[in-house]
Amino acid sequence: MQRRELLRLLAGAGATPWLASLVHSGEPSGWQAEFEASEAPWKLGFETPPADLPEAAATVRGRFPDAVAGTLYRIGPAGHDLGGERYHHWFDGDGMVQRFAIEGTRVRHQGRYVQTAKRVAEQRAGRRLTEAFGTVPPGVEPPTSADAINVANTSVLPLAGEVLALWEGGSATRIDARTLDTLGPKTWRADLAGMPFSAHPKVDPDGTVWNFGVGASQGLLALYEIAPEGALRRAAVLPVADLPMVHDFALTERHLVFLMPPLVYDGKGKPAGSSFLDAHAWKPELGMRALVVDKKDWNRRRMLTLPTGFLFHVGNAWEEPGPQGGARIHVDYVRSDSADAVFTTNRELMRGRRVRSPEPHLTVATLDLGTGRATQELLPLDAEFPRIDPRRTGLRHRRVVHATQVTKERPGFAAVAYTDVETGRSQRFVYGAQAMVEEHVLVPDGRGPGWILGTVLDLAQRKTVLSCFAADQLAAGPVAQAVLPRALPLGLHGVFVPA
Ligand SMILES: [Fe+2]
């Protein structure tokens, strides 16, 4: 099959069997009523802001260092209910971009919904018109394309003066970096319109942007290489047998690394009315496969196998010459025993219920391309949202910033940690029982240790708080904090852009 034909299949409306085959149930959900009746204080993080959040000043304690003068963009699902119907999965909600403008003792915040085609049409109608990742609302029509259900809610990528709001099943969405106006879907090249563009692109130290996309029902993995100024250099699609749900990936100097949990699309085996998520089957017999692709020649690929498990996120990867010749790749990721988090935990919290799932652990894997052997070591640290010094992407990095300390009472984490993945030594700051910790990022500062910047939802104050720590003195607590005059919906990922 020609590349152009594959691209057409991946992108085409009507050529996405998982979308077209779904028949919709008319069952009323009752989830809205259950959520409203829930007395869980943490449900604050999953409420729907009724409108955009106009720019407002935060109350600042301390002073944000010069290196963190700039803008932190964050995004996450925010529009969870409409017309009395509530989504059944955290990942379904319409995306809202949060912009924190930071300068010394001043922090200003603004939040705006991404005006995707889906959101615009549904807000106009006052009800859901089509399905989402984990929910098929009653009475909705089958979507006409992947972008018809694109909610732009997962991550952000600053590129060429704009911000891209990312989802993983369809196009990136262009956002004005200053006003947060939605500018429309990003088309890298006319024949790639509507192609899946995942939410975790990686930026090489030279500025090259790499990304992928998963065509689940076609078993096709799309790859993208984008120049620093934003022009597409290369794109192709590769057939991969039993291609699973892949959320994140890693780079090394010479390779792209995909850890593939055994969560495989199986549209045939699912009842009518299943969501896209429910059309996936857990097949632990496949193991955790590691697909390694040569950056220069995408036809040179290797497949290795790790013990089975699930992941959302990868910290970083790097490579060195192996003892048997061929590269030896080190990759750290956040591993769970099962996919219960995506199937159950992140679903039930939408009706105010806390259901625990196996805790994710920071894990360091070694992929030896010389011997074909793959091994891994689990660090005794629960973790999510791993981030590194962005200058070390694909290079030996050692330190990872991550959320940690799962609590029984609430979803999510109570602390932020900075961990050396080679020694296992870890420093942490515990925000406390009333805080729900979101992703923290590492902001470089010349040759110094840099700064850790991130948000929590403080349930006691019912406000979101932005904190900045000296990276080498995390346990000493924040050097500056900005308390917003509002609580934001819990988000997923963010990026800091220096002024
Ligand atoms: Fe993610």
C-alpha cells in the first residue's frame, strides 16, 4: 500500500471503523446526579467552569526567580457536563488552557476553553452531539471523523510563536499564545489533515520536534519530524501488529522509543454502544513491547519485550554503546501492574467515587539492541507526571521531577519529588492532606540546579496554588507561591515558556 493511501485511511472520515461502527445507547446516565450528591471534597477538581476564566491577579508570597519569569501554559479536561449529562471519564471533557504569566512578585492567571468544532457545536445545541473517549452519551450521532470528537484537552506545545493544544486522536489545535483565542486545527501538510497527532511530542536539544500518532483500528503508527521553526520535515505511517494505545514516547540521540502496553484495540469484540476506550482489550500475554525506530531511517526498527504492565508516561531515554555492539537504551517510565487507572479510577471519579488502582511506580528499563534483551528495575517510589530538564531530552539526565505519595482518601498525589533515577535518591515536598498535586516542571537556570514549578488544588482554601522551589532544595519548601482567586479544574500537562 502506498504511503499516500495509508495516510488517507488514517485521516479519512468514514474510514475509521471504530467511529462508524458504534451504535449509541439511550440509557440515561444519572452520573450528574451522583456527582452532585457526592460529599467528597476533592470533587472540586472535577467541576465544570461554566465559562472562560477572565484574567485575574494572584496573591503572591515571596518572589519568583528571574529564570521563571515567563508563562506557564497548562491544559486539562474542564467541560465535563452539559445539558444535565455528565461524562463518564475524566479524559473526555472539553479542554481548557490555563495561562500563568509570572514576573517577580506578580502572577496573573487566565483560563479559556479551546473552541474545538465539537465544543462550539455542542454549546450551541446545549447538549452532547457526539461521543468522547470514554463515554457514549445517549442519543448522539456517530462522529464523521476523529476531529469531530477532538476535545484538545491533554497537553500543550509552544511552537513558532503559537501554542498547540494537543489531544491524541486527531489534529493539534492552534491557540494564540497571548489571548488564548482558538485559531483552528493545525494542518502540517494538506494530505495529513485530521491525522492523529499525539499529546507528548518531544523536542530534541537542537529544537527538532518529534511526534507520533496512533491509528488504533488500522494498526498504523504515524511518525512526524518537525523543524524548530515549525515546518514539517517528514511524516509517514508504519504498520505495527497489535498496535496498542500509546500515550507517550521517548527519544535518544539516534532512536525513537515506544513502550507499548498490551491494551489493544479490538473493535470486533465489543458490544454496540461501547466507547472507544471500551473497544480496547487487555492482553497481558503480549508483554510490554518496546518498539525502537531509527530516527534517520524509519524502516529500521526493532521490537523487544519487557514484563507486562501499563503506562501513561515516559520520563526520558538515552543511549550508550552496548557491550555486545549496538546501542543500549535506558528509558525511565511510570509503570502500573494493570490498566485499571484508565478503565476504572479515572472513570469513577466523574461521579465522585474514589476507586483505587495499582499504584504507578517509577521504573528504569534497559533495552539492549545488541543482545535483544530488555530488563527493568522498579524503584520503590509511586509516581506520575514525570518531567526532566528539557535541555536533556534524549540525553543522559539522571533527575526526574514527579508527583508522588498516593493518598487513600483522594485521587492523585500529595507530594512532589525530585528523584535521581540512577541512585534512587529522592527529595520531596509534601503539600499535605488538603492538596491535590498536579504536574510540576523543571525550569533550567543556566548551569545552576534550576527551579521546580507547579500547581496544586488546595481543598482547604478551595483555590489553585502555583509554587516555585529551588530544585536542589525541594524539601525546604517553596521560595514563592501564588494563590489564585479561584479553583481550577485538575489538569494534565503544561509547558513553561521563558519571557
Ligand atoms: Fe499524558
